Amino acid sequence: MKRKTQESNADGSRKRVKTTSPQSHSSGAELFDFPEHQRYIASILHDQDVDGKPGYIAGKVFMKYPESEQNIHFIITTDDSEIGNKRLRVEVIFGKKCSKLLRRRDINFPLSSVILLSLRGCSADSGNSSHGVTGKLKFADKVLLKILSPGLDDVVVDLWDSNPLIPSRSADSDWFSTPRERPVEGSAVAAETKKISKRERRLLRAKGHLEKVNDTNKLDSDVVSIKAPKDLATASELVTPNHVPLDPVTAQETKAPLDKVDGPLGLKAGCRSEKALYTPLSNATRASIFYNVVGVVFSDSLISQTSSGDYMCGLHLVDPGSRSPSDNTHFVGTPTKVNCFAINSKWLPSVREGDIVILHNVKASNFNWGTNLVGYKDKLQWAIYGRDGKLAHGVIPSDIPRDTTTDRGFRFTPFLQSGDSTLLSYCSKLREWWNAVECKKKEFLGKTHQVGNHVLTPPPERSARPWLSIKDANTGTISNGYFNCVAEIIHKHRPDQQYYEIYVTDYTSNDQCPTYDNADWCPPGLAKSCLRVELWDRSTPLGPDMEIGDFYSFRNLRMKMANNGYYEAKIQEPKISKLDPDEVGSTHTILKSLLERRAKWATKHKIVERLEKSEYTKIEDVEMRARFNCIVEILHVDLPDGPGSAKVYATDYTANDLLPEPDFDANDFDGLHKRVFKFVLRDSQAEKAKALERGNVCVFQKVMMKLLNNENVGDLGGEQRLISRLNPGLDSHKALMKDLENRKKIFFGTPDDAKESPGRSRSLSTSASTSEPRFPESPGRTSPLPSSPKICTSIKQLRSRVGTTVLFGIPARVKWAKPRELWDYCRPYCRKCEKRIPPNQKACVACDDFDHEFVIYQYSFNLSIEDKEGNEMPVTVLDEALFLNDLPRVNLNQDSAALGKFRACFEALAGNVLEYQNERCAGIDDTKLKTPLVCLYGARYEEEGKQICQLLSYTLLES
């Protein structure tokens, strides 16, 4: 196929017409509409001619300096390159003349606002500065910039132009913008010679394409594309006739004209009130920007609890901007989803379909090639527009607080209060619009007629993922087999390392589920009510922590057909939340129904569920090879280093001659001869032992005493929930603990009136030792450690101890030390916020410590020790260590005398460990590790869920 001959240009040549000028976007507000012109700080600082190249830089205002008469001065954070590996700080300085022009226009730069800066007239400097700044951008005389602030209109300032201020045509302000003036016939030459933007040029090219299609279909076209005569324009300029609109919005609307609608159906989405701008839902799409929105609830929502303990609900909202621009049926399209979070279930809007909701401070987020809105628990404010024309928040109990204090010390309330007449008027019109849409929908449904075998139906409405019971769940649900449910765990195990397997029930039967009559773990009457669930991917780690007998909420389960032809379920995401049956309310109506079915099942099969209805045996009455239930007090927990059985030592203060002497240190069980019962826990019971602590009173069920390794112990295994910790705050549990407490008083010789004189009571922990341990101390300084009945003398013994604070005195040697450089062992901290100052700062930026008055130095380093048994353990040395008392707290890198004193102190404890480490890293194996044997004294405690061993002092045993 031959190529069509190209038409000649105005000068007779056949060269292609150049449509873009090299400098067409180097200046003016249109520069920011082209992402390809954005530049990054890494390339700007190495460019010798920043002003000579078009482009702009984008950043977020991080810190502002106090304004002076000389200049405006602030710091922004921006990406280092197009890849965006890290964020860098850049200092922006406006000169005296430029600052004067900005103040005259009342231009402010709010914190966290996004700013786009044209590089025209800019000079870059990569010199060093404070606050971690990488470089400086200076604008001496003029500047072109754009400010994007959440909830406000975008503002463009062009000091290179004579116009003082240019309002930006942002997505939030399209609904009230003023259209451009069209050229009149008398100014044809001016219109023909005017350069047009790239966006307008694309629209005109689209117009030309439509003309070709219309010509092919023999349709008339009113749009004509002409070229400029040689004497009016150059070959690089495209000319448009007077009747072609230059406004892109107007040009787009002419493509698919809509019927002009009057009345409620013609309502425009969004409004501006006296205090806030309410953005149409279709325009709230810019990621990481906060918006205020008003919408109609498209479908009912359900409040649920997340895995972190917070509460959330998903709203589906629509407004007049939700329907397709080319659709005259007035059916709304896909609603906008808003995920709302709160710390209390009553702090979330409980709404139904058709309610009008006002939301403040919701953040746009891109997800699955779409945009959702998120309302965070410390920012979201909401209100419901009631039928009486006022804002309401539903029924809130009197015991629910109305506000809280944030981490920054501010008062926050989620309940929006506003009497703005403009907002209330818009909500009233929005209700009229929704009623009109419903009427149109009914009218459309009334006009449908069956033609052949097909039925005309309106567009399908999007529905939330359903909450189903096991009997109603199947693979053919409207959500492609996905559903949510609430169920009880009755069995669990791990077939392999790839996934975890649990069996759940909600006491409803499904004929498509397999029958578990022969399973010993299946409760009576539930053979057809069990559903097998596989936990894959990110949900797999949750399996071992789930306990049999507890209730859980499962979201995003998928029912599938197994190879045996029966139903089973699968979940991949960690959307599993534990539910408390004692807090059943409107939030967990599904759990309430499950508990009612469970009670009927227990009555029918005579199941004893409550602990107070069980029979309990004292230790003195336990016999060999007999199963029993008992109530005991925990004395000690010995956990295995890896997979295996755990050992729990407990007592109920009754003696049994069948019990052996404890294989652990008898000083821990002083006076409890033949009263200490050793439980050997297997399977999931060993995991339960991790939560037990000394002093807990627990119920052990289905224990069997048997001979194991030449001693009588209580054997307990399986996957059921057989260990329960009693809560003295509950009356039912307090009654179970009463007999044990009475026996304890009698054993320690405490009279019956011990409640009246608690000072005479002797606790188990204080009776275990007659003398308190003392640590080596420096003169004039007392030990910060609390007293303890026993000091651990080995790492293995320390690991077996359970408690909040455990003391140790372990003979060991230092194996390695961190950091690698000795001068890094004394680090700078901020005395005001008590945080460490980063290495790239000389003082705390967060506390504005410009005079360095809050800077202090403290010792902090880590060691790894090895005891005589070959076990290793990391320890932390902090500034309060006793052997560091006499050392100066200074910058060791700048004070050689102080560094020499600390080196001598450190080598007395750790020998040549630093020299050994450095040579090993360099590949030199000649140096041998020489560290003295010392007795290390310290304490193990828990901080933020981690076990920390802190070293406080030491004594030299062997050099």
C-alpha cells in the first residue's frame, strides 16, 4: 500500500510543520502542567547553568525561619532523583526585592504544603548548612511558583508577569472557575498569531481526528483547522479560527453534549462555605491530599474491629458528580469508598442508605488503579445531616468520651459541629437530588419491557462483601466466593511450613462440608458444622497465636471446592480479629447470634462450659494414671530454647507423697516440700506457657499424672484450650480462688484477719530468701536495682526465669562489642526531648536548640558475653553503669584525654575485643581474642515488648 502524498506547506516545501517551540513551556503558569519538566535536586546542584534550562522543582515545606525585612527563608523536602530513593532538605531563599513583592501580594507558605518552584532566575549552591540541608536555591528578584495547600485553592504567583496573582485551575476549583474570554472577530490577527499551549494543541488535534471520522460517515462538522499564512505566522505555529474555543473545559464539553437539566437533577457537586471548601467526590483523587467532602450513603455500612484494636467502617458515597458525563439516565456510577477509623466504635458514623454524611480531613489514596479516601483516627471529623435540617451524630452513650488528647498534646474530637448556612443549604439540595435520582430510577424500571429472552436492567450497583454463616456460604456468591464471617476455633494444626490449618464453626450446618464423625477433636453434634480454613501468606503467622475456644472475625475469606468435592475456605491477608464475648453489642450482632446458637447446642448435648461448674481435685488427692482438673498457683516456668515441651512448676499448698523433689533450685520453693507439682506441657499447651508468670492462679484441665524420666509429673497436651488464667476481678473466678488463698494463709501462718492487717501477711516471694543480694557499687552511689530473692548465675538459668525484672550475676567473657569505633560509645542526646541527636546534626532540630543548650553526652553501647557453659547473650551498657561514674561525658572524638580514660576502663572489661574485631573484618587472623573473665551484674527487664539485659557493674575474676 502506497503512502499518501504529503500536502505542501505555505512556502511550497513538504517539510513537517514543527508544532512545539523550544521555549514554549519555559515560563508561565502552564509550566507546572507538564510533569516531564520537573527536575530533581541531585541534577540541579551539579548544573552550572540552572537558569538557562526550563523546568521546576517540587517539594514540601518542612521548616520556616522567622521572616525579616531582608528575605523570606524556609526549608523544603524533595526527592533526590526521579527514582526517589530518599528525601533531601533544600533551603529556599527569596531576596529582598522578591520578598517585598511576595509580601505585597500577601503570600504565605504554610507548613506541609506542596510548593512548585520554577528554576527561572534561580541560583543553586551546594554549600554546607545546618539542619541537614543539602543545598540552597536563591531567587534574587523574581520568581514563578505554585502553592498546593490541603482544603484550599491552589495559588500561582508569577512575578515575571505584570499580573499580580493567577488563580490556579485545580481539580478542586473547576466547579466555580470563570471561563476564558473568546476572541472576537475584530481581533483575528491577534488570535491567529497567538501561541497556544500543548494541552490546547492536543485538543485541536483530537478535533481534527473527529473531523476525519465525521467526513467518512458523511456528517457535518463545524470545526475547521487552518494554517497560518506566511506573512502572519511562522511555519512552527499552528493557527486556530476565531470560532474554535481555546478553553479546554469548553472544548471537552462540546464532544458529548448533555441535555440541559433543571431542578434538583441539575445540582453541581461540591460547594464553598464560609470556613471550608467541600470538594466533589470525583475530584478528590490527588494522592496524599486531605479533602472535605459531602456525599450520600450508597449502601449500608458495618462497623468492625481491626487487628490492631481500632474500629473501622467502610462508607460508599455518591454525589451529583458520580454519574457519567455522557449519561442522561441519571444513574450514579461507581461510588467513592471511604475507610473511616476510630479508637472507639461509637466514634464512627452509623449510617444507612440515603443518609447524608459530612467528612472533614479525609486523605486520598491510590489503590488498585483507583482512588479511595481514608479518615484516620486522629484527624477524621464527621457529622450526619438529619431530617430536621441539623447536624447530628446518632445516639452516643453518656459513658463514651467526646474528645481525647493526641500524642502532641492537642484536644481532638471526631464529632463535627457546624452551623454554616451554606453547608446546610447544600445538604438540603443534595437530599432533593438523591430523591430525584430515586424517582428517575423507579421511572426507568417502570418503562422496561421484555424483548426476546433478555431483560433491560439498570446498571448494577456495587455491594459490600457479605457477612455469611457457614450454611449460607458457597462458591457462587455475588462476590465470587469471597465473604466475611464470625466463628469459633475448635481445632488447629500445621501440616507444613507453607500454611496453617484451622477448623472453625458458627453452629450452622452445610451439606457441602465434609463430615468429621471420626475426628477426636470434633465436639458432639458438630460433625457437619465444621469448616476447614487454610491460612496462607501473611495470615500464616497468626495461626499459632489463635487459641481454641476463642471467637474471631474473618474478613475476605474465600470458599472453594477441594479435591474431595467438599467445601473448604482460604484466607491470605491478616484480616483476622479476636472478639470478646463479654462485650457483645450492636457492633457484634453476628457474634451475639452465634452465642445464642452455641447456648442451645450446649444445652442439647449437656456440655459443661463454665469453669465454676467443673470438678476440681487437690494435689493431695491426685492418683497415678488418672485425669483431673486442678487450680494452682504458678511458681516457675521453664521454657525450651526451641520446639519442645515446657515445664511449669505450681502448687495449691497441699502435699502429696507421690511428688518428687523439684529438679530446679530448691531455694525457689522454700518450705514447699512435696507440694510442688511439675506439669510437662506439649503441643499448643507449650505455647500457652509463654503467657504464664509467677504468681498467676490458673486452671489446668484434663491433666494425667504419669511416670516420666523416673519422676511423677502431670502430662498435658493437645490443641484444645485446657489452661485458663483466673481473673480476680471477676466474681466467678474469685470464688474459685478462695479455697487456694485460704490454704496459702494457713501454710504461711497468716491469721484469718489478714485482710484487716495486710502488713502481717507474708508473701511467697519474700519467704524464699532471708538475705537480699547486693551488687558492687561505687563510693557514694546506691544501686538502682530492686531487691530479689534469687540472682541468676548462668545464661540458661536467666532465660528460664519469667518475670518483669530478673537480676543476674553471671561469670562470663566479652565476645564482641558495638559500635566498632571507641569514640562512638559516648553519644549526644537532647536533654529536653530525651532523644538521641542524629550524626548529621549538632543539636536537636525538633526542639529548635539553636544555642546547643540541651545537648548532653551519655555512654551507650552493646556487648555480647559468653558464660562458662558456652551460651551467648547480648547485654546493653547505659550511662548509669557504676563503672562509668568517674568518666567525663564529652565528645570523645574531640577530647583525646577523655578518650584515653575511657579506653583504659573499657579494656579492663573487654580486653582487646575491638582490635580483634577490626582485624577480623580486614581478613587478618593473627590476633587472638584476649578478654578477662569477669562476673557481670545487671538486670533483665521488658521494654516495648522486648527483653533487655542491662549491665550495671562487674568484678574481675581472672585476668
